[in-house]
Amino acid sequence: MFNSLNLFAQAAEPAASGGALDTVIHAMSTRGVDIGLKVVGALVAWVIGAWLIRMMGRVFGRALASRRVDPTLSSYLGTSLRVVLKILLVIAILGIFDVETTSFAAFFAALGIAIGMAWSGLLSNFAAGVFMVILRPIKVGDFVHAGGVTGTVKEIGLFVTAIDTMDNVHTIIGNSKIFGDNMVNYSHNEDRRVDCRAQLAHGVDYKQAIKILRDRLPGLAHVSKTMAPVVEIVEFNLAGPVLCVRPYTNTSTYWDVFFATNALIKDAFTEAGFATPETHHQVLTKAA
């Protein structure tokens, strides 16, 4: 009996071995096709993704160049963009092979939070710089008051803005400070009012003084011919009435008209023979 069982087992063993081999071959052929399709898909995704990354890098570089961003900064930003996009592309390709990518996403999210906390000041300047480049509240060449500094804008970068003050001091200001505060752009409007003052003595006929200035101001170079100058009494002090003298001019010639108006006031009042303004004090003494 035992011999019969042994013969049956020996006869069944080749059949069992052949069935397992067929199963393995079938599984390999099925999985092989699936893996092959995934490999082809990954290669196609890599080629297309790399091409798109190069195109985006070129477009980004041209945009920075058109904004006259510093070449060193432009290169750094372009490289950073390409690195980030390639990391995202690799994660996407791993997803094609059914690799769990949630851990990668969590890692990069944590890394982004850490970098954001460490570079919070720089990132706020960067964000403000982007909005300044897009919205253009001020531009290079404008005379402005921004970030507590008054002067001419020389450069607007993605992190800082350079302003030359009126005494020709080159000042660097963080963009977040400029964008987070009030900005006064003196160059935005085409015309601007010039504000000067003229002190009169108590004995001077203020009506005559006003007429003289109103008649002579339009003759100054660069003074607007369409907007009449304003000359009126603005206040009184111990020396006498004070006139506000306000001609209008193009923004680019503001200081020329400002200085010329002050010179005109002095010359006109001297020619008219007006008395020099003086402050008078009355001192009362008690008799001994």
C-alpha cells in the first residue's frame, strides 16, 4: 500500500511543479506588462516635465530681466524655481509606481514651514517686492517719500528698494517697510503746486504786494500758463502779515520754480521799497 502511495506522489509531483511554474510565468507576464507601462509612463512624464520646467525657467528669467532685476538675484531665483519643480516632478513620478508620497509631502511641508519661520523677514520683503513690481505704486526715477525716506528712487528690487535722498545719500529700505506704510509719490501727477511764503511788515500795503506778485509770477520760466498762481494772506505774526505764494509748474521743474519764486519775492519787494519786516517788542519797566 505504501508503495502505491509513493508512486502516486511521484507521479503527481511533476504535475504540481508544472502548475506552479505556469502560475509564476503568468504572474510575471501580467506584472511585467504593468511595470513596463509604468516605466514608459515615468519616462514620458520625465521628458515632458523636464521640458516644461525649462520653458518655465526661461519665461521666469525673461520676466525678471524685463524688470531689470539684479543678474545674481535673477540666477538664484531661477535655479530655486527649477529645483522646486524638479522635486515635485520626482514625487509625481514616484506616484506612478504606487510609491507612498504622503511622507515626502509631509517632509517638504515641514521644511517649508521651518524655512518660512527662519526667513520670515526676507519672505515678507520678497512678497512686498512682488506686489510693488506688479502694482507699480512707485517706479525708478520718481521723487517719493517712502519708508520714512524722501528722495529719488534709483532701484526697486524683490527684497529692497534704493533711494537717493536730497543730500545724495544712497539709502536701502526693505520692501515690507515701504509697502506697509504710506507712500507719497511727488512725481505721479504731471503738475504740482509750489508752496512759498512772503513775510510783510506791518506798514506794507498787502493788497499792493499781492498784485505785484500775481502780475510777475506768470513771467517766471516753467510756471504754468493755464493755472493762475495763488497769492493770499495765510497768517499773521509779530512781524506782520504772511503771504502764501503758490505758482503751479510741471513736476520735473518744481525746484527750479521754487527757488526762482523766492528770488522774485525778494527782488519785487525791494524794488517796491517795502520796509523790512521787524519784530517789535514793548518792554514796560516799573519805576523805582
